Amino acid sequence: MNTRTVMHDADIARALTRISHEILESNKGPEGLVLLGIPTRGVTLANRIGPLVGEFGGTFVPVGALDVTMYRDDLHRNPTRAPRRTEIPAGGIDGKTVVLVDDVLFSGRSIRAALDALQDIGRPAAVRLATLIDRGHRELPIRPDFVGKNLPSARDERVNVRLAEVDGVEEVTIES
């Protein structure tokens, strides 16, 4: 197995700073924004982006977590996936611009599941998608609004995002 590092800690920090500025610019400020991370690493990334958006925009931006496990269409193939907690910030998502945050966008199936999960929680004014890595190979018509890095890859390669809070190391690798 061949593994190469495609992003280091400084690259990840720069990407998250850029994504934060792009979210603010797209929304014309921080008003009405809610960030929801998709477990596991999407939550960690949302918890980093939220304070950056708040700092650059001058106000607090609520951050939560959206578990999509029970909405996935591949549960029959991965029955051991343990559900995580969904945590919606006080004030909910109704009428807000919700930015879904995930680590790697691949087939688009996790995001489809997230859109289904959102319907059970409320009715946002708009839903946007931020992802650290977009590796292509979409199976559904889903595209990110904010991307840290486009990483063309082969279908049989594996992209790993490792974050200090979860993995004790900060990097993005690709295995072939």
C-alpha cells in the first residue's frame, strides 16, 4: 500500500480559514447562519469553522452536529455503524442558512442522508455544503459550495482526513 500526504496541519488551517471567509461572503455576513457537522470529523471541522466565521463576522455563529446514520441507504451493508448524537443549536434551523460540514465528499450519499435528516428537524431557508476534501466520483447530483481542496482520485484509492482532536495528528493522506 502506497500512502502519500496531500495536506499538512498548516494547509488544513488555511483551507478552513478560506472556507470561513467564503461562507461569510456568500451569506453576506454571519446573520442567520447555523453550522451542522456530520460525524465524526465533520463535527470537528464545524467546531473549528464556527469560531472563525464568528471572529471574521464579529458575532457568534451556532454550531451543532447532524447524525445521518439512520438515513443512510447503505445500512444493510454497514449494520455496525453506531448512531451519534444530533445536536441542534438553540434557536433551531427554521428560516436559517444551514451549512453542512463534512470532511470528504465522495459519492454524495452522506449528504443526501443529511438532507433527509434535516427535513425531520426543521425547514431551513437554505442549505449549503462545506467540505475539506472533494474527491469527485459523485453518484448523486450533489456539489459543495465551499471546498478546502479538490483532490482527484481513483475510485479504489482511500482519502483519510486525520484531525488532532480525533486522531492525534493533523493531515490528509491518500492511499493507493
